Amino acid sequence: MGRLVYLDNLRSFALLLGIVFHSAIVYASDIQYAIQTEERSDILSYFCYWIHSFRMPMFYMISGFFSAMVIEKKGIGFYWEGRFKRILIPTIFGLIFLAPIQYFLMEKVRTPNVDLFEFLKYFFTKEKFQHSHLWFLVDLFCFSMIYILIHKWIKKFVSLEFWKGFELRLLVLFLLGFLFVLGLHTQFPKGESYYGIFKLTFVYQFSFFLLGVFCFFWKEILVQKNSSPFKVTAVFVWAIFFSLLLMDLEITDPLWIYFSYANPLYRTLHIFVWVLSPYLWTIFFVTLLIRYGNEEGKLGRYTIEASLPIYLLHHPISLVFAFLMKDSIFPLWGKFFLHNLVVLSVSFLLYECFIQRSKPLRFLFGLKNH
């Protein structure tokens, strides 16, 4: 199996799509966020629901695939060293220096005269500390450590002779993810957290990480040849349908309500669609990028390396821009497009001028030294 450029590109796409998501949510109606404008758009609300429905599950699924690949090819020691340098170091750095910016700005909206040092003393406590946009790295590092402990059992399971055939494997993967999330959701609702880790979200995303691991051993799911336009279109149509259904279920059946207080059949349907929607979108984007994003070029290599540092940088920049512009008289769509332009420009500029050229910063942002 050679270099899977389309999966590298898809992982970068999932990260960089978060930049647009975090700018859109500032101006989206019906969605609560750290800093928002008075004037909001229903269109951007639907756009955010759509991106949120698949972006991070797709990212974790690809991460699980590459985790299994690295352990099988390079071994546990190499994998652990990579997780330490690539994930743990940027996580610690980001939690200390980047995450507090979000909560300081939120506090400043409520209390304009808040003192920064008093806030930091208050923020870095067990009760108040939160992960901001770094939550995905915290979870990913935990997933990686759990996988080190269970990888041999998973390999034995997927090697059983019973699991034969593309359709059966596709069905088994989905059912495993669905039943895993459903079973644990009966024990705790969405929003319940432990040291800043949201329990149900953690389980949900971990299910996709495991699906990615399975996909490494059952390669025909993510490692495909060019699919027919009919197949790509069919998957796209079904993905759209279940995304719209999920959006309705998210509004009418919020997952923060305990399972025991919800209609069990309706809640089971909600979990079913919650897992199925990103599953279909991942398959769609894989088939799409196999056809259109499988060439390795300078831009692709640059984006693959730059995507993590730029994602880590963009969120504080996005929030600062939202804070400064929330009361401006600019029209909503003008602010939205200007927001994206400023955040992308500043993030890439900081990466290009400082992070990429500095060994200490490359280390802190999880990049390999040249």
C-alpha cells in the first residue's frame, strides 16, 4: 500500500474546514457560541449544523486508520514517540497559552473591566479549566493511549474468518459504532464532563477512531479505486438526507436529556442517525478525493504540514476578531467574509513567517524539524 495522499488531504480538509465553521458560528442563529453578533443568519446556522455533523468524526476515523498503519509498520515505540511529539506537546502548549483566550474574551463581554491576571488565577483551577478548541487533541491523545492497550485484541477480532465481504464489513462497522454509542449513552447524557472531557462526545468520537482502525485492516472501505459517478452521487444523496434528519432530531430531541427521560425509540433513532450521517459523509469524501485529491504536489504537501498549526492558531484570532467586530455596523455577510479573510490571512502569515522557520515553534506546534 503506497502513500494514501487522498486520506492525508482529507484529514487536512477536516481541520481547515473548522476555520470556516468557527467564523460561521459567530453569525449563526439558533446556536450558542462564545461570542456572537446581534444579527444572525439561518443559512449559516444550517451550514454549521452540516459541518458539525461530520467534520470531527471524519477526522477521527482517518486518524484511527493512520494509527493502525503506524503501529503495524513501525511498532509501538515509534507510535508513542510520534503521539508525544505530534499531539501531546501541542496540546500542553495550546491549553496553557491558547485556550484561555476564549474564556477571557467571554468574561470580558460580561465584565468589561476584568483583570487578566485575576482571571488566569481563577481559570487554571479544577472547577473552571476548559479545553476550548484544543478538546480534539486532548481526546485524540487519550484515544491513542487506549489504542496502544487494546490494539492486539482488535487485530485478532478483525482477523476472524467470519468477517468476509465488503457489504458485511461495512454493516458490521456501522453497527459496532452505533451500539457502542447507544449503550454508553444510556449511562450519561451529552454535556456531562470530567476534567473538561465531555463523556458522550468522547465515546462518540472514539467510536469513529475505532472504525478507522478497523478500516485499516479491512482496507476496501477507505482504500478504494475510483468509484463510479453513480455511486458517488448515491452516497451524497443519502448523506444529505440523513444530515437533514439529524438536524431535525438535534432540535426536537436534545441529547443532554437523559436517555431514561426520552422516548426510547425516538432516542435510538437519533443515535442511529448521529452515527450514520458522518459515516456516509466520510465515505462520500473518500470517494470524491480518490478521484480529485490523490495527486501529491507542493500545495498539498504544504497544506498537510500546515493544517495543524494553522488550526491551533486560528481560533483565538477568530474570537478576537469576533469580539472587536460584534457591535460594528458592517452588514452580516460583509463581516462573515471579512472574518474568514482576516483569520485565514493572519493564521497563514504567522505560520509562514514564524512557526515554519523556528525549530522551537515547530516543536511546540507538533511539526517535524527539517
